[in-house]
Amino acid sequence: MIILNTMGINLSNFFTSKTKNKKMKEFQDLDHIDGVSISTVSANLYNNNRDDLVMFYFRDGANYASVYTQSKIISENIRWNLKQKAKKIFSLVVNTRNANCFTGKQGYKSLEKIAELISVQLSEKQKKDEDHPKKIKLKDIIFGCTGTIGEVFPDEKIKNKIPELVSRIKYTQNKYIWMKAALGIMTTDTLPKMAMEECKIGNSKIKIFGIAKGSGMIQPNMATTLGYIFTDADISNDILKKLLKKNLITTFNAISCDSDTSTNDMLTFFSTGKAKHSKIDNINDDKIKEFDLSLNRVLLNLAKRIVADGEGASKFITINVRNCKNENDAKKIAFSIANSPLVKTAIAGEDPNWGRIIMAIGKAGVTLNFDQLSIKFGSISIIQNGKVNINYNENETSEYMKNDNIEINVDISNGLKSFTVYTMDLTKKYIEINADYRS
């Protein structure tokens, strides 16, 4: 309780999560990772003292790769980030409450002014702390913004807090500091999202840490919401990008809360290069197989946490579509089910209305043989070879629907490809949260 009060977080929001999935409420012990420094402050963006401004500082710079929203309307921070062509990033600054989208020249110029101040402040810190100080340039700084679209960007509030943000930089991290960072980037989230894995490249121990935020406006078209991954491995920008894109397919690109893609989505992967290991030449290098798997686990962990904390969610839903002609067909069917308001509300009401699953499969536009279709809720067989299973028991299925975790298994039986999507149910609470979002 002391820790949470110190952070100035909205306690009622934190403790009244509708998420029942206890596993998703457990937090891993993220500790120190060489080359990453963190600080958080309140810029009073919510007109209270909760942390709403977070800085990640890489004193020696970090290799990086980003993916951004595919929305045709993008925020000014995404526009800024896309223009920066630095080989290494020295600072990422994230604000909440304001998306800096549809803010025009004012929003972009605000970032320029803030970056100028950060550049000066961090360059001074380099002179103070480093034997060979570097001049931090504007291109070395990127931004994450999240919150309401179309409101004037609060540049003065943020600028006033940059000196404090820099003075609070901690070179040694612990679970408390990572928790503060994860809490500091939240909007309608009720829980912070953190994940970690440890692995090896050769004989060298490697860390991969990640934090994310996201609860509503969630269906990825690249990544979803804000996600930041950090490793002490020494990996080039090009390989980071390839690893990130490869592993997004079955993680951040396999979730949906409400089928909406944000204007601000970004996922950035930072490599500090502090771990000493043999050089990685390409993405197919055998030395990074374990690293590749560990990265996937971190991304999937964070992606699942976003779904489990979906606005108003009471159920965590896994949709497995198997044995399709190709992965794209499986993906279309899985997302058709995941994004159906009728399916989501039936699950919220714990109603085993499998007819809605049939509807969602049919509207996906995928060619299939009806006589080969099978559907299960968990291990309960409902449809077998295009017909209702003769042993189907509605009462048994109704009882299954009371679980916090629901699994829908669809077998198309016309190929060998599969895809899994993770989603949530649609409750009255979702409507309340979004009806009152700006209140």
C-alpha cells in the first residue's frame, strides 16, 4: 500500500479491476538491466499527483527498432519518431492523458521544444556523470503519447517537469522502479503490465524485460497500444527489427479487445549491448534461437495481460482455429469470432450460444466444407463433422461458461495451418468506461 500511495496512482482504479484472471495479476520481479535508466514524475496532467510522465535513458545509447500504427491518422509523436534517423536512441519519454493527435503544428512543435530541453538536460548529465560525455541531439530522442485525441498538448506542464525527470534518473533499477514506470504510462488500464525472461546467447546470460499499456481501442494492425522491450544483448537495429516483426504475428498481432486500432500504437525494442557475447550476424543465427523464443514469451505475456485487463473484461477468451488451408484463413475466422459483439456479449452472459460462433465463422469470407466443421468449448464437443454432437449436453456447457478463462476451438479440417487469437468479453462495464472516458 505504501508503494502505491507513493506513486500517486488512482487506487480505486487499481483495486477495482474486473479482471478475474489471477495469473494476470501476478508480477514478475524485474530487476536491474545494464544500460537502462528510468525516472517518473507527475506533471499534473490528470490534475492530481499520479505519475504521468516517464523517461527511459540510455547513457551509452541503445540500438532500437520500432513498429507503429497502420492507422491513416497518426499522432504527432509517431510523426516525430518516424523522422528521427539516429543509429542509437538515448531517451524515450512517455506521457499519458494526452494522445497528441489532431493537434497539428502545435503538437509537433511542442515535441520539438520538449526535445530541445531534454537534449540540454541530458547533455549536462553526460558532462557530470561520464568520462567521455556525449552531446545528446534531438534526433536521439523519441516519444510515446497516449490518452485523449484532439486536446491541446500540455507542453508547458511537461517542460516544467523535465529537469525533475532528469534529476530523478536511477542508474540501478529494481521491481519498484519498473512498477512505477508501468503504472506511469497507464490510462484506463486497471493493472500495470510487465514481463521478463532470461536466456543465453552462447554462454552469456541475457535479460529481456518489457512493459506495456493497453485496455481499450485494441486490435493491432502492427502492435497495439504502447509496448517497450529492453534487452542487454548486443543486437543490430536490422536484426532487432526482423525479430520484432516476426514475433508480433502470434503475440501483439493476435489480440483484440474491441477491434479498434489506435492512432498512437507503438512498440519499440531497445538493445543496450552491455552483455558480452559473440557477434550475431543474422536473424537465422543459431546462437539467438533461445533469445528468439524468450522474446516471443515476453511479447505474448504482455499481449495477454492487455486482453485480461480489457476495459470491463470478466472473461479471458482464447480462440484456436485449426487445420485451415492457410494461416490467413485461420486468422480471418479467429478474428471474426473475437470481434463479434454477439459472441462477446453471449460469453459475458455465460450463455453457451454456439450459434453465434457459427455466424461469425460464416461471415469471415473463408471457403470451407460445412460437413468437415467441428467446434468445441474447452474440451466439450458441440459440433462434429458439421452436425451437433449426439452427446452434446447444454447444461454441461452452461457450467463451463462460468469459468474465467474460456477456450473456443474451431477445426476447419481442410488443411494444416492454424492461428490463435486472444480476446475478452463485452460487458456493461465496457460501455460505462467509454461513455465516461472524458468525464
